[in-house]
Amino acid sequence: MNVLNSSDDTAFREAAQSDLLAAGFSGLRAFGQSFDRLRASVETLKSIGDENAIRRADRMLRQLDQFEPSVTMIGQIKSGKTSLVNALIGAPDLLPADVNPWTSVVTSLHLYPKTPDFKNSASFRFFDADEWDKLISGGGRIGELASRAGADEELDKIKAQVTQMREKSRARLGRKFEMLLGQQRDYGYFDKDLIERYVCLGEELDGDSGAGGDSQGRFADITKSADLHMQRTSLPIPMCLRDTPGVNDTFMMREQITIRAIRDSRICVVVLSAHQALSSTDMALIRLISQVKSRDAIVFVNRIDELSDPATQVPQIRESIAATLRKHKGPQDAEVICGSALWASFALQFKLDDMPTTSAAALARWAAPGHVDTAVCLEEHDVWKLSGMPALQAAIGKRITEGIGAAILQRIGASAKNVASGLVAADRIVEQEVSNHTEPSINGREARVRMQALCTDHKKALEAEYDDILSAFSDRMERVQASFLERATASLVQHLEKFGEATPWTYDPAGLRVLLSSSHKVLGRNVQSAFEKATQDAVLAISDLYARAFGMGPQAIEIARPNPPQVPPPVTLGRTIALDLGASWWKRWWVQRRGYKAYAASFYDLIKSETSPVISELRDDLARCLRDDAVAVFDAFLSEQMSTFETLDRRKRASPEELRAFVKQNAPQARRKLLQNTLETLSCYAEA
């Protein structure tokens, strides 16, 4: 029922819309409150701490300010990803929902809670010259595959298509074409027209009018990414939603862009159309999501408004998806949510009366299964719930809360607890020095040398351990690749001996992906185990040094250990290789060879060339970044302990006059009580 029709009801409409958008975020609101409590505790440390504590608290506050969990939406072309994103942000018409398959724009929507003086902004980045030249000269990733497989006819078609795309871009942009490559354009606003200019391919240009104007899609061919910054008062914390074009495009430009987006986001929403659901033909999509942990993947079946009887058909769709994921070893425990971005859009706009008849009938059958009367009376909040949006919001919120959210609360909580523990210990040292001077078992100068050496040695030991782990990982992957090539080549020779050269041969690379995925899991376990051992050893050594240098008991200072960084999923394993392309490609490759030795040698070289980049990305990108992140966290932990040591050492070496001044300034019972309460609060975060 449409209850809002007058422009006088704008404020009420906005409030009602905000209520709809907040419906599924109760769990995330609880996390936001916990986040705010942690921030308040860090602010307290800053207000009562010394210079070192203030500096460390400022760093932690900056890290909290930069917290922005992100979610990547991937899926089939025309599955309604963009319409779904528009519904989730409460702007049904903001992003163009009919992006041309040739565009390769990942649109990141940076959403912020209510913030004073906030202004919308937008940034659009263009492909750089090298990326564009690679596409033009070789037809992009698909061109590389065609060239290696010997599919010259297909390669010529691809190059012709790319050349046509380039000429249309030149027609639109004129002499600015080369100048724009590698550049970025920033705006202090955005609207639908501006967005369409960069991410939506426009109509064909007539005559000589192409060089001017700000027509739709003018920059779409060369736009690589779009970032929109907007305020959403219904959100309890900042968040980023990444809308990606469909994964099955002509040049596979999207594949690598989507892989990077998934790797950066961790949380992945796979959007499927109710009419297509998920089938074996969606192997490119299945390969991508198979590398994401089940707990980080959500499947949203969109467009159930187009089903004749959703209540009956949705269970069948769920079972079909589950069967396909089981068959192809996808994330079998991924949560599956069914809904309709269209229904959500009409609810957000308070235009239920304008809903198409067929959609309204499907909605009624979904709301009341078995009810023959399609005139079911529904309010906006009913339709919003039936659209699946609150369930999707709750699923996203749960994954943020239990994943990246829990990680940042523990990491900042542990760091802040160490600051608070240092301040408490400093107070105790002052009390000891004022009331009864104690002699430590080692002098101050020796303690300082030992502390510096301790930090240096433990960091070097972890780096050496990681170098060994990465070397073993690299060796293992090369053995996996060599074993796969040997097995595949042997299978090819066996096929030739049995059937001759008349029958094309196929081979599934899934086994290679499974073995490389297993290698990645071993890498993750080894990296995290080494980190935990390194922090445990460091804590024992530092605690012993504190006790000996400052005359306190070994448990006088509680040291919270940081958790190891999360291991990113090996989404690069979802990258298409030549063996994934199907029989038509292999038939062309097949007919161009003569003799068993030529088949075997050519195949070996082709698949080695295809799989080596995957291995290089895992070794040189994922593994190296994981190692560097872990070392950085460990180094930050050691630096924090060095700062704590310096504070304690400064108190220990203070003159009687300095100690009396410190006591006068910091002895008030209120400050002591505040510090103790803050320490207790932070302990809850550090131990979570």
C-alpha cells in the first residue's frame, strides 16, 4: 500500500527509508557500539598518558578511523548486481544497471555513518598506457590464451574487436585520448549523469560529433575504476561495497580486476539470477568462489520476482545451487539468500502501487504460499523483508563482526592494553622509588642494550623463519606444477597411442588447483604458527627483562600478544587457463600439430606458460604480502614494548624532585581508578 504521495512528506519518507535500510543491521550496530567503547578507551589513555602513550594512542586512533570493511559483489552478467547494490545503499537509480559487457569498471561505494559537514565526492581512474597497450597489441588475457593455443583465427577476431573499441574511444575523446590514460579525475559531487559518463557505454556517435560533449559513456572504455564517497545515516560503521561487472566478458579484463577486488575485500556476495541460478556452464564464476572460504561467501539469488511461483521454485533453486557447488567443490556451506532487488526498489521509493502486475503476483505468492488471491495487502516494511535485503544485510554484518571486525578489535585492544599496563607499571615504579628504593638485578645501561638486542634478534629470527617457509612453499608449488605436467603429458601420450591423432583430447586442470590450494593452506598454517611462536617467545623474554631491570615480579606487567594477520584467499587460482576454454579451442590447437612428439612438447610448453603466472602470483604476491604483513605486525608489537621499556626506564632513572612532581600530578585517586578501569576494559578486547 502506498501511504506517501505528497512532497510535503519528504522528511517522513526519508526517515521511513532510513528505518528500512537499518532493518538488517542490528548485529552490526552492536559491533559499532563495541567499536565506540574501544575508541573511547584509547581516547582515555591519550588523556592520562605520557608522551609515549599519547603517540601510540594517536596511531591507534588513526587505524580505527581508517577501518572500512569491504564487500565485493560478483556474478553473472544481467544477474542484477548493480540493482542490488543500489537497493542496499537506498539509491535505486544511482548506478547504471545496464553496463555494457565491454566496460571493466569496478565501482567502489564508500559509505559513511552520519558525519558532520560530510560532502559527497567521486574519483575515476583510467587505465594506464601499459595496460591499454597490452589489450590493444595482444587482445588482453583472452588474446594471450588464443595466441598460445594457436587459435589464430580467434585471435584475429579479438584484435579486430579491440581495434574497433579503440577507434570508438578516439572518436569520443579526440586528442585527449592518450593524455587521459593513467590519470584520475576527482569531483566534489556525483549524480547519475556523472557516473554514467564514466561507467556506462553510450549510444553510437553520429558523424563528426564524437569529439565533444559530456555524453553518456564518454570515458567508459578507458575507465578502470570508480570510487564514490557518500553518507548513509542508517549504517553504524563505515563500509565499502564493490560492484563488479559480470565475470564472463570478451577480453577477460574483468577476471583479473575481479580477482583483485575479492582479494582486497575478503567478503564476497555471489549474485545469481533466479532464471539462471548456477550451472556447470558458470565455471569461471565457480572457480572464483571456490577459493573463498565458505564463511566469507554469501550467495544471493536475485530476480525471484520473475518466477511464476517463488514459494515452490526457490527450494528447487537452492538444491540446484548446492548440487552444483558440491559437484565442483565450491563453498558448500555458503549461506544462500533469495530475494528481489526490484521489490526492494519499489519499497524504498514507496511506489508499491506502481509495481508490474507479474511482479506483484509473484510477491503475493512469496508472501503467502498457496494463497490464490494475489491482492495480498503488504506495507513497505513487509515488502522490504520479503525482498531479502534485511537477510543479506544481516549476513554481511555477521561476517564483518566475526571476521575483520573481530580482528581489529583484538589487535587495537591488545596494543592499547599494553599501553595501559605500561602506565600502571610506571606508577608502581614511582611508588617504589619514593617509598623504598630498590636495586634491579641488572643496571639501566645494560637493560637498554639488552632490550634493543632482544627486539632486533626476535625480528630477525621471525624473518629468517618466514624466508624458510616461503622457500619451502615455492619448492612445493614447483613440484606440484611439474607433477601435473608429467601426468597430463602422460595422459596425452596414452590417448594418442590408443586413439591416434583423429580424436581431440581434453584434460581437466581442477587437480592442479586442488594441489595448489592445499599448498596455500599449508603456507597459511605455517605462517600463523611461526607468528604465534615468535610472539610467545618475545613475551617471555621481555617479561623476564622487565622483572630484572625494574625489580618487579615477572607478572607485574601484563603483555597482550597480537593475533597473526588473516591469510588472504588464493583467488588467483580461479584465473582461467587454456585447459578451461573447451573443446573448440583445443580442436584448433590439435589440427595444427603433427606427430606424437610435437603434441607432447607443445602441450607441455603451453600449460607450463599458462600455469607459471598463477604460481608466480601465489609466491611473489600473496605469500610475500602475507609474510610482510606478519612481520609488520610483529615489528609494531616490538616497537610498542620498546616504548613501554623507555617509559619505565625513564621513571626508574628520575631524580627525587622529578618523582615528587610526577606523584603530585598523577597520584589523584580519580586518575588511578580511571586507568585501572580502562585496563580492565581493554583486557576484554585483547583476550577476545
